[in-house]
Amino acid sequence: MNKGDLVNEVAKVVGSKKAAEDAVNCFLDAITGALKKDDKVTLIGFGTFSVTKRAARTGRNPQTGKEIKIEAKKVPKFVAGQKLKDTVAS
């Protein structure tokens, strides 16, 4: 499922594709904004979105074999909730 498919599914409930697209975009913007502020977004039963800090490390260029330095950075993280895990497992 991609974003367009998700909009179509929401439109079935909302009744309008434009309203569904606005709702999906608002939802994604809210999560993105919260993560940008280093906040956690917890959706009970679904999962938790958070930001994790990845430490600097040494990597290797696969084409040349030369070592390169990879800088530290923040990355988004998602941990599935128990209800989602149970639903997918069954």
C-alpha cells in the first residue's frame, strides 16, 4: 500500500477524496513535526514513532574498499505495538 492507496481507503470512510488526502497529509505532518522536535508519537495498539541518535562510525566504500567516516545523525524509529504485532502474526 502506498500513500495514494491509503488516501483511497480513508476516502471510503470520509466520503471525499480531497478530505481524505488532507487528513492523511495532516496526520503525516503532525508525526513529522513531533519527531523534528525530538518528541515521541505513541499510538496505543499501533506503535511508537521516535528519534534515535546514531553514533559516528567508520564505514567502507564498497567500490574502492577505502575506509570512510560516517557522521553521527538522528534517524526516525518505529516500534510496533502489541496489538499490531498480534494482528500481523495471526
